[in-house]
Amino acid sequence: MKILVVLNDPPYGTERSYNGLRLAGALSKRDGANVRVFLFGDAVGCAIRDQKVPDGYYHLDRMVTAVARHGGEIGCCGTCMDARGLADELLVDGARRSTLDEATDWTIWADKVVTF
């Protein structure tokens, strides 16, 4: 099963991106699941490396890395990154700058699309 998870919300302040990455992480560990995650808008902040959060708080950068480590692909909207002044070097290993064309291709590729 090919699954695309699309995130739109900021990394912190709501739990939508957190829950989307929780789902993507769980799916990426399942046999037969091929997972891709596309980050739009403020969600591109989820893939910034070395986030400093309070003790006991979730680390979305680590969650993004875990999805990639389990074979998932992580695309970050390049236009959204540029609008927020985010350079490619700030992204965690496994996440990369992407395009709307690739998000379109991934949507056509997917058997299921889940949005948060």
C-alpha cells in the first residue's frame, strides 16, 4: 500500500503535525506500507534539525528522521522553505527540498492520501 501523508500545520502550537508524523512513523514500520510525507506551509519547520524543546516535549525533527530511517521519503515544499528563510542545510538527514510538481506526482502515486 502506498500512502502519502500531507502536513500543513506548524511543528508546535497545534498537534496536527505531531499526529501526522506519529501516523507516518507507525505506517513506515508496517510490512507492505510505502510511506511518503510532504510538508507544506509552516509544516516545513518540522524538518529543521537540532530543535531545542523543553524536557519531556516531543521532537518533530527526530520523528521526521525516524520515518526516513524506516524507508519513508520526506519532501519539503521549496517555495514554503524560501518564504520562511529556511536553507536546505537546516533540514534533517532524510528530508529534502521538493516541489509542487513532486507533490502532485506523489499524490497520483499514492493509494491513500492523509492530510493533517
